[in-house]
Amino acid sequence: MDLLPWMTQWDMLPPKGGTILCAVSGGRDSMCLLHYLHRLGRERGFTVAAAHLDHHMRPTAARDVAIVTDFCRANHIPLRTGVTPVYEKAEEWRLTVEEAGRRARYEFLAAAATELHADKIATAHHQNDQAETVLLNLLRGTGPAGLAGIPPVRDNFIRPLLNTPRSEIEDYVAEHHIPYGDDETNFDLHYARNRLRRSLWPLLEEINPQATAHIAAAAAILRQEDSYLDALAAACLPPEGAEIDRQALLSAPEALQSRLLRQLIDRAGGGKKDVSASHLRALLALCRSGGTLPLPGGVTAVCRGDTLRLVPAAPPLARQPLHEGANRWGKYTIILTPQHGVPLPGPFTVRPWQGRDRMTLPGSRGSRTVKRLLMDAAIPRERWERLPVICCDGKPVFIPGVGPAETGETIPYHISVTMEE
């Protein structure tokens, strides 16, 4: 297995004395990459470090940490480890588990790279991953960007194995007796990629044994063309900012409209990876009708008047205990005043709304989701994430613009909320 020509072609090698940080799960592919880069680094005069993140999602996580730790200790490879409970983060960030895991990994890797002064961050995506990604994207109804697959280089992230088939990785691991752990989720046929890999891919290779290589080669061609069209779209945007005249957008060639929208979302910090064709269709419909639309990454699209504007997600506000008197939370001042000298009941807190929140308003027939109450109150979608939900004993009791909850008893306190403009 010789990765040097591919790495040289894509300028993946760090300068002499530099560092590559290798993302290592403990699985076969990433352990293979770590072993190879460590050997190459000694030959070419650069250092290899490793980073391993425990997602708290699998019972074998401790085994994986041990594999990576033991290998790095034996080979004197610097190692950074971290733990992120992805299921909890998915709820906190309001993302799917897959999106939350990806965000957690990339944030962890970026932080580890900064700490270690790494020039590059290497991940172990290989040629089979590339071909599977392209085919899965095609089955989902993707456009050219999805058919272009995984890029060899993005910013300081590199993929040295992307042109290497799985069979070569297996041979290399066997030849060098590299330890690794099997991820049991790779055998779970509930995941589309596993069903594709284990059921459909053998049939494709019966039709054409070179199916993997040919699909990856097609992705490379599409990546070049996709890059050219992206450059045309960028020339239609203002030099900076995440807004555009909506008539200019709607009058642009159809082949560029979705690219303009993706680039605006990217400028707003939403990233382009999790934006689907349905998001883009909804954005175009928004440009015709006006209104607001939530997008991946916490970005909100606002179309009013002649302008479409992509509003970045503000840093999340944390849950905060409230005390008697004035409290500050974001731009809000919350005043809790006991009535008739009666002490405040069980602990008060303030936090952003959560998808599971429900409240019963006075005079209503039952509880409703806070999301529906916010919609009924005509509170703009872009304000929801920063709107205070005041809770007593963990249950929402007051939301400004929506009202107090019906509690069935006389409440011996008064809540006043004002917002700094």
C-alpha cells in the first residue's frame, strides 16, 4: 500500500517538523492509517499524533480506548482522548444523532489539532466509503454536490486513504499485525449503509468487479465540474454577508440557485453537508412567499421585503437558576416577586425551549406543545432559541408573549419579563 503519490497529488504532507493528527476510532481503517502515517512520518520528518473520541454510544467503547491507548504508548505516539455523550448533545443541539456525532467529532478534532499545533487532520475514509457515499446520495435524490462524494481535502482535513480500496487496507493490517476492534454497529442492518454494503454491493460487483473504483472515479469527475459551478455561483453573491436580493436569486439560472443558497447557508455558519434538496426547495418557496424557515446548524432563513437573509445561530443560552428579584438571562430581565409574603415555591429556572416542552394555558382544554404555542402567538421563528422559558420544578410556567401556565391553584408570585432592545 503506497499512499505517497495520492498524498503528494493533494498536498496532504505537512512540512518537515510538522504534525498530522490522525482521527482514530480503534477500528481497522483508522488503525491502519495511524500505523502507515507513523511509519511515513519517520521517513519524511514529520510527527503523527492521534485523537480518539468516545461517543458514549456503544458498550465496547472501553475496548476501543484501550486498543488506541496501548498502540500509541507502544509506538510513542502523542494521544488526545475525549468523551462526548452524543445522545444528550443531539437533544441539546436539536440535531439528529448522526449530525450531533459528526459535529462533536469535528469540534473535538479541531480542538486537539490546536492543542498539538497540528498542520493537518487525517481521517480514514477510503475508496469503498467514497463509492458507498455516492450511491447512497444518489438513492436519496442528491444533486451534483452529493454525487461528487467525499473531498480528498477540505480545509486542514485530509483523507489519505480515499483512493485506496478496502481490500488493500485489509492486506496491510494483516501484513503488519495491527490490532483493531470490530464496530458491532457495522453488522446492524437497520443502517442503510450496512444493508447496501452487505446485500447490494456484492451484486454490483458481480455485474462489474470494478464497480467501486469506477464509481469513485465518476465522483472525481463530478467534483471538478461541481467546483466550477460553485465558482460561478460565488460570483453572483455579494462580496460578504449572508443575504441576497430575492429577485436576483429567483432570476438566476436554475443550475445556480441551489448553489447560491448553499453558499449563503455556509456563510451563516450552517455548513453545507446537512442541507438537503428538500431544504433548498423550501428555501426557494420561502423566497416567493416570504416568512421564516429553520435550517440545519441552527441557521434561520428570514425573507421579508426584497431580501433573503440567513441568520446565524447565536451561542446557546444555558439553563440558569432564578432567585427572588431581578435576574439577567441573555437580553432579558426576569423579575420574580412573591405575593402576600409567601416564599417562592420549588426552584425556579430559565432555559431555552425544548422539543418535549408542553404547557396548559388558562381557559384551554389541555396541554399543548410549546412549539405550537409559539406558532399560535406569531412569535418569529428566529426568536425561539433565545426566548426564555421560565420553569418551576422543571415544568414551564411562563413564556413571554405566550403567557402563564394554568396550574389549578393560586400562584403566590408574579413574573415580569422585559427585553433589552
